[in-house]
Amino acid sequence: MVGGGGGGGHGVRTPANFPPRQKARLPRGPVHEKSLEQQKKGPSSSSPSVSSNKSPLQLAAAIVQPQKPLESPQHMVTPVRLQESPGPRTIPCSSGSVGSGSGAAPFDICIKRDDKCSIKLSRSLLEINREKRREREQLSKEAAPLQYLRPGMVLLKKFLKHDDQVDIIRRCQKLGIGSGGFYTPGYRDGGKLSLQMMCLGKNWDPNSRSYGDTRPFDGAQPPSIPEVFSKIVKDAIQASNEFLRQKARPANDVEELPPLSPDICLVNFYTSSGKLGLHQDKDETKPSLHKGLPVVSFSLGDTAEFLYGDVNDVDKASKVDLESGDVLIFGGKSRLIFHGVSRIKPKTAPNWLTDEAKLRPGRLNLTFRQH
């Protein structure tokens, strides 16, 4: 039926000696006017809504189908054109996150094997080994593995080895999809940071700019910092101090970074369009800040353009690229520098890292500190 109406048409024929039937009153309109014309041309059937002494045979004749399709006005019935399915298609990734009772799925920093976002074919082991060899050769030709950026600030190039990076990503992926995992940090005014965040050890609240044992919006407790992460932090500080001692001129003017026992780790994942404005890490306790206990940062995945300086001014900030495997330390006189991420450089992550760890396009960053 068109529009649910019951028009005249080809139905059950009634005997000729039946008394004349009462005509049904139909609403005016193009569809029903055409139905009345059809009733005049052929055998008719009455509407079941008309009250009269009719036999069951007559009442049954009311439910009929028209002899030919009724042409409905365009404003009443819109024709639907069916097309043959073109086959499977790629579905965009969802970037849902845990947070504020949104009910969204936990954010996964890794691409699953059956994820339709992953259209890149895995490379052979031979290709992966060739790339690793080229990377080692390139690293030996590049700048020194440890770079002195400014007092209290040291960059350790490629300090995180191949196995370290894969292990860190897998551990963060497992923690990130569990309780207290990744979410999109937001502010009371509705603004949100353009990254996914997970806190380890203690929770950092962007609204109060303070640390706590639980997250305010869902009561989740932050996961503990894996011991293997803490060991890498201590090894990086030790390597930096050895580098500073060798660099010292004169020998009695030795600069040294204070030891760190990290009890806080902020894990941030930046997509290819992610960024972070200039800011200071000054929410730790006064003794921690007064001693200049350093912040230690791990970079994995795509390269980040990192800004840093003494004032909150992008134009006056220095710039350095943080690549996958780099460890950056700033403490002592540089503990309260302004720093941020101006952009992520897409498709700069090592292919072997995405092949083995299945890290999504973007940058994974871990920053350790002591409360």
C-alpha cells in the first residue's frame, strides 16, 4: 500500500444480485482521487471503515491491492533508489576515550590486526633487519648520542633501544585500556587537551593542577609505574652525569643532575595533529622543585618538534626534534623551563616499531618526576 491508504483495485468479485453498496468517503487528494476513478472503471470494493450491513465477503474485499502503482506526490513519498553494494570499504578509526562518564571505549594506542584502519601490509623480517642496520649506520654518522642543550638539560639520542621501545609500548597499551587508563583531559570551561593521557603512580588533575590518589571524574586509581621504567630513568640520569663530568672544563666545575626516584609518570599520546602549548611543570612539592629534581621524558613513535625557553613566548623558544628512542632530561637550573610540543611530524616513526609494536600513527611520550 502507498502511504498506508486502502484504494480500490483488483479484489474479490461480488455477485450481481447483491444490493448496491454505500460509497466510502475518501479524503480528498491526488492519490485518493485516482482511486475513485479506478472504482468507476471496474468492480469496486468498499472500505472496511464504512458501517453497513455487509457480508464478510464484502468486508474482505476492502483489503485490496491496486491494479497498477499509484503515482504519489513527491512530497508524500520519496522514491528510494537501491544500488548494488560496492563491497568492503575502509571505516575510519574511532578515537573514543575513557573520561567523564562518556561511555566511550578505552583508547588503544595500538592497531589491532583486524583493525580496518590498518591497511599497511607487514614487511618481511629481512626488510626489518635491513632498516635496523641502516638506522644504526645513520646514528653513527649523526651528532653525538648525548647532547648538552643548556645547564641542567641533556638530550640522550636513541637511548631507548629497540627492545626497550617495543616493551614500553606494549606495557602502556595494556595499562591504557584498563582501569585508570587513557582519557582526554578536559577543563571546566569545556576545553580539552589535544592528546590522550594516562597517569601512573599518582593522578594529575588539570583543573586543580594537583596530584591525588584517584581520578575525580570516575574514582579510578592510577596504575603503578612498572619497575622496568624506573630503572631506565635511573640509567639515563647516570649516563647524563657521566657525560657532564667528561664535559666539565675545568674539572672542578662539574655539573650534576640530582638523583630521581620517580613516583609520578604522565603518559601522553599525541595523534599526528596533536600539540601542547608552552607550560611549566611546577605542580610537584616545594622540596622537589627546590632541589631541582629532574623531569625525564621518553619519546616513542613519530618525531615531535619540542620547544623550550626561559619565558612563555613561542617566538623566543629554542627548538629541538625528539625522535623515537630519545630521552630528554631537564632539572637543576632548567627544572622550571617553559616547554611544549609545537607539532608532530607524521610518518617519521621507524617502520620496524610500527610493525612489531603496532603503535598507531602519532607519538607516545612518558614524563617521569618525583612528587
